[in-house]
Amino acid sequence: MSKLVIIGGGASGLAAAIAAACTIQAKQRADKHLEVVLCEAADRVGKSILATGNGRCNFSNSNPDPCYYWNGEFVGRVFEALESTSSLCQSECVDHMAAAPFGHVAVADNVPLRFFDSLNLAWREEAQGKLYPLANKSSVVLDVLRARIQTLGICELCEQRVVSIRRNDDGYTLSLSSGETMDAAVVVLACGGRGIEQIKLPAGCATKLGKPVLGPLRVSETSLVKSLDNVRVRSAARLLDESGNLTSTEIGEVLFRPYGVSGIAIFNLSRLIAYKDQVIELDFIPALKDEDALEFVMRRATQCQALGYGVSAETILRGLVLPPVARAIVKAAHISSHLPFQQRDGEALAKTLKHFVLHVQGIGDERQCQVMRGGLDVASFNVQTLEANKLPGLFACGEALDVDGPCGGFNLHWAWASGLLAGSQAALKACDLS
Ligand SMILES: Cc1cc2nc3c(=O)[nH]c(=O)nc-3n(C[C@H](O)[C@H](O)[C@H](O)COP(=O)(O)OP(=O)(O)OC[C@H]3O[C@@H](n4cnc5c(N)ncnc54)[C@H](O)[C@@H]3O)c2cc1C
């Protein structure tokens, strides 16, 4: 029996498998002995999905603009290709036209959302367009995918790690960690950013060295951040280059760790860290302009006097930030608590509240990074089909390709979208070959 093998049963692999089986079914080729096989290294498929969104699975975003992605031009063209081919390949799973189900998200021009609507997944929209299953559990997303995998008769091969892929006369031979081999007419690489580094690929598949991103950052001010371990603040976080020019700003929660800073705002900035000694500035009063910060501080000083507290940097910060954060700000501003508070202390306090400087040393804890930058070079793949230019019958999707996006559902959206395109195109190819 001829096989279409998908390597990796994570987000993109499950979408690819469903799209492939639907496409084969729509072409009424199921009887021609073309089998869709999902080959997964772990003991079950979809484990990576369960861990997403703190167990809630931020599975997509209502505005998946390609400009948010690394290799965004490629991503935009893949999204366009998916839109234009989804009505051509006549697979029920991507051709379903649905009315907006929940959260007022228009699904008409969004194939991954139409796909999930067709699987009966209900969802809702949270801040910044983040989409979560209505049941608020990632297991629900996996449930709808697995249910469809079963009704389509897709073969799940778990605890089967693909070690290497080589070309043969009819397609590809996959070597498995069990020592066995498996022949495939067509292969889809859906093994994620870490997985792709561990497979020996056939010549003609260019890869870029992977580096973990979308994670916490290590900074040189260790004694300062250690004193704030586990404290969360809402602030603006600005990334500056070595000349002090602004690279990017994120507003949101920042979590202090003993080695540095974490939280969604920091995760997003971590995608832009290019070298050591970039600077992160936390702004604890982002609603105020720099020129208004001193007046703000001195007004609070006057208020402290009126309240009978005595004027000090600590009393001025009381009610504005948590006590450990106040102590860290006073320390960073080099204000002595033993001397009377003066105008120049007010200036230092105002400046530090707006510009709490941390020097970035790199990623803080690689295990916490949500994606890998790098992997298969997108230039080696046909943007209409996700087939390798020099390796006919070898397709790729998801994080195995050198694509990543910020937090907010963008990475899973890419996984579904690229999986649907690669899966349906791989099936068309396999049907032509069989
Ligand atoms: C903690 C965490 C939380 C996240 N939360 C979100 C979120 O809320 N929203 C969002 O959009 N993104 C989130 N992401 C990112 C998102 O999970 C990934 O971008 C997405 O899962 C990538 O899909 P993929 O199919 O390419 O890879 P994966 O989902 O990682 O799947 C790859 C699969 O391939 C298998 N595999 C690997 N190598 C082999 C091999 N040699 N042979 C066989 N099988 C193999 C793996 O076991 C795995 O099952 C999160 C990531 C992490 C780590």
C-alpha cells in the first residue's frame, strides 16, 4: 500500500493529516490503497497542544497579519495560497463556509477558523484578538482533532521517532528509532522546531541553525532582579539598541525572575534580541510623558507631607508600586534614604520610574521558550504548495519551517494554516503518483 507519511503528530501534523485524508476522500481515491500515516515520537499525538496557553490553548488570533511573523512575506503568501486552494481541493474540512460562531470573529476569509468551525469547535475572543476554546481547555482542541483523525481512518504510529529520511526510486525511505524502515511515496515534515534539528534529511533541504525565542530574558542586574523574584508588575517594556534607539515597545505584565525578566511582554521582545547588551527599559508610569514625570513625583511628595508621612522616595512610591519594587527603584535611582529628600532625588526618581534600565544578556531559560527560530529555510520551499523545490514529494509545515510569531495565537495559527496547505497538497501529489 502506498503511504503518505506525516512526521510529527503535533499541531501542524494533525491539521496536515486531516487535510490529506479529506483531500484523498474528496478525490475518491481511498480505495486506491493510499494510506495516511501519522508518525509520532511520543506515546500519543497532540501532547504539545495540551501545554499551550497555560492549558487553555490560545489556538489562533482574529487578526493573523503576516507582518507579525518572522519571514512574514513567506507567511502571507502561504495564507493566500491556502485561501485560493481551499475551494479547489474540495476537501470538506477546509471548504466549509461558516457564519461567525462566537466572539464576532469573521471566519469567511480565515481557513484555519473555518476548519475548526467544521470540526464543531466553539471559541471566544479575548483581548488583542486572542482566540480560546469556549470550554477554556486545550484538551477540547485536541479532542476535536483526534475525533476527526479517527473517523478518517488515519493510521497513528506512536513511539516511532523518524531518525533519517533518504530518497529512493519511488519516494522516500524513513529510518525509525526502532531500527525498522518505512517507505513513503510522499512525506510531510511536521516535527516542530526542535524535532527538525534531530532528523537526518536528504541533500537539498537547507536548514538554518535553530535558536529558542519567545522566552524570558537574562539581565546583568542580577542583585536587583533577585530581590524582586516572583513579583509581577504591569508596565511598558521598551527594547533599545546600543545607541539608545527604540526597537520595540510592549505593554503588559512583566514577571521578575532571579536571572532576569519574564512575562508575555518580555517573551515578545525576546524575538528581537540580536546581540548581548541590548537594553530593556521598564516604564512604571507609561501613561505619563517624560516631561510630566517630575511634576507627578513632586505632587506625590507634597501629598506625603500633607498626610504627615514625611517625604522620602519610599513614601512617595507607596500606593504606586509594590514595596519590593519601590525598594528596587530607589536603589536603581541611587537615592539615599538617610539624607533629606531633595529636588535632585525627585528628578532621579522620576527618571527611574520612566526608565528602569536592565542590560540584556540573552535568553534566560531556554526550556521556557515557546518556539524555535530557524529550521528549514523557507526559500527552499514552494510557497504555493510547501513542497521542497529540490525534493519532489517532500513537504513541510509548522515550526519545522523557519517561521515564528509573537504570543497571541500566531504560532498555532501558522501551524494549522501551513499544515492544512501542506497536507492537502501532499495528498494531491500522492494521488497523482498512485
Ligand atoms: C509551553 C508552550 C506554550 C505555548 N502556547 C501557545 C499558545 O497558547 N498559542 C500559540 O499560538 N502557540 C503556543 N505555543 C507555540 C506552539 O505550541 C507551537 O508553535 C506549535 O505547537 C508548533 O506546531 P508544530 O506542529 O510545528 O510542532 P509541535 O506542535 O511541537 O509538534 C511536533 C511533533 O512532532 C513530534 N516529533 C518531533 N520529532 C519527531 C520525529 N523525529 N519523529 C516523529 N515525531 C517527531 C513531536 O513529538 C511533536 O508531537 C506554545 C509553546 C509552548 C512550548
